[in-house]
Amino acid sequence: MEWDLRARAEWLKARNASLLVGVVALGLCAVGAFFDARQFLHSYLIAFLLWLGVALGSLTIVMIHYLTGGAWGVVIRRMLESAARTLPLMAVLFAPIVVGSPEIYAWMAGAASHGSYLSAPFFFTRAAFYFACWLILVYLLNKWSLEHDRTGAPKPARNIRLLSAPGLGVYVLTVTFAAVDWVMSLEPDWYSTIYGVIFMGGQVLSAFAFVIIVAALLWRHKPAADVMRPEHFHDLGNLLLAFVMLWAYFAFSQYLIIWSGNLPEEISWYLRRLTGGWEWVGAALIGFHFFVPFLLLLSRATKRNPLVLAGVAALVLSMRWLDLLWFTAPAFRPAAIAVHWMDVTAPLGVGGIWFAAYIFNLQRRPLFPLHEPILKEARHGGA
């Protein structure tokens, strides 16, 4: 299951190119921050949330697979673990948000009026707790996964399964509170009880879209060409379709509940996003985050063609950026739609650094798990 030399060389070039793009894009953002620090921080928050979502979503899928099984998860496990291992990097990249939090969160200027929960010390303490939980999960899961590769003993895999159930519970709680702290508190007088669920669905969707793109790129060379079959991409396409529908269900449920309640303090959030040009962004999300991927993924031919499926996944991942922009930007620019150039360069910058770290993680281990009983089944397209 070692990397093909040609594939390794190509991905090394991709890592260097990604790092270069990230450095250049963040350099441009640094220049922009010199002239408009507040705008930089607003754009950086979107970028951070996007790539953190891919990392956390990957961690979640790994835990789900250990609990449910199936060949679909075996063939992408290393790709997911590599994404999850970027969480230490995301903890470092959280630093600009910590430093610039007074410019991002208006409530910090008058925290006393919002109670003890929205206070800067408690805010930072909670953030440290979230990252501690995620990093512990990543450390243990990857430690036991590596141990299973080295020894083939059943105990490490059993430990991962035992950890995965409570680990998913930890994920649900921490991401729910993190979504409230980092995004919903941008407008502290508004609330939604389904907010955290929307973010969790979006993170898993982002991770599936990302891993499909990576799998399609790896599929051209050995050992992926010897292991992955159209049946595996078909399974991944079905899962992508399921989470596209789940995201749409969560998003529509929030809209329906709040709009039917007809309460001014609740509807205000949607009014800011359905006026001043933001309604066109909402329409784009309905069309290209749901309807277009939904219709394309109904096709068996689409799901069994790795490159076509990767194109659909790329569309979904780009819509995840647009969705985060729609969630956050109107809080900063409520009068009318305004997409700043740093809203694009910041995700490219953070994404370039993140993807370079991802490739570094991916190439450090065999591309597929060793001593995995189901791997033989995976080679023959078993579900």
C-alpha cells in the first residue's frame, strides 16, 4: 500500500504549489489588513470556519465509520485521518481570531450587558476547551490507528470503536457551542436552537466533498488504482447526496420554524440576509448547494465516474464557502451586499497552508490501512 513514486512526486509538487499559493494569498491579506484590519478579520473568520469544518468533518466521518463499518470508509480512512491531523494547525491559525476578537465580536465592547457567558475570558476558555477535546480525540484515534498498522493486533481497532461513540457525543456538544460562540454571537440578540446542527451537517458535507476530490485525484495512480473501484465512488456519491439533502433539511427547518413564529427578534436575522442583494446569494445556495448537486447525484453514471463526481464535490465545497459568507458577512455589512476581495483571498491563503499540511500528513503513512480484514473486500468493490 506504499505510494507510487510518480504519484508521490506529483503530490509533492502539489504541496509546494499549495504552500506558495497560501503564502502569497495570506501576504496579500496582510497588506489588506494594514489598510483595513477589521475587514481582514471578518474575511479570515470565514476562511478559518471553512477549513476547520473539513478537518472536524473528517474526524467525525472516521468515528462514524468505526461504528458502522463498510468498505467505503476503509478506502478513504487515511485521507480522512490526514485531514483530521491538521487540527493542531487550525489551533495555531485560530490566533488571529483571538487577537482580533474585539473587532469581530461587537459584544466584547459591552460584554457586561450580555451576561457572564459572553465575556472575553470565558469565551477564550471555552475555545481552549473545544480545541483540547478535538486534539485529544485526534491524538488517540491516530495513535491507535498507527499501532494497528504496525502490529495488526485487534486491540487498537477495538479501542477506536470504544472511543468513537463518546467521541461523537463530544463532537456534537463542542461544535454546537463553538458555532454559537464563533458565529451566532456575531449577532448576540438573535438565537436559533438548530444552529449547531446546521454547522455539523455542513462540516460532514464539506469533508465528504473534499475527500471525494482527493480520492479522484489519487485514483489515477497506484496503489489507489488497484484498490478503488467505481463501486466505492458510487457509495461516496450516495453519501454526498445524503448529506446534501440533510443540509437542505436542516437549513429549511430553521427557516420554517423562525418564519412561522413571526417574531421580530427572530426574523431579523433572515431579513438581513433576504434584502440588500443578499437574497441573490440565498437563491444561489438553494440552486447550487442543493438542487444542482441533488439532480446530478441522482445519476448512477455521475457517481461511478470519479472525475465527474469530483466536479460535483468541488461545486459543493465552493458552496460551503458561500454558505459561510451568507451566515457571517451580513452581520458585518447589513445595509447591502458587499463581497470584499479578501473574502476570496483569505480562504485561498488559509486553504493553501492547510492543504500543504494535509499532503504532508497524507504522505507520511501508507495510503490504505494495513492488516484491515475488510480491505480485501474493498478491493473487490464490497460495500
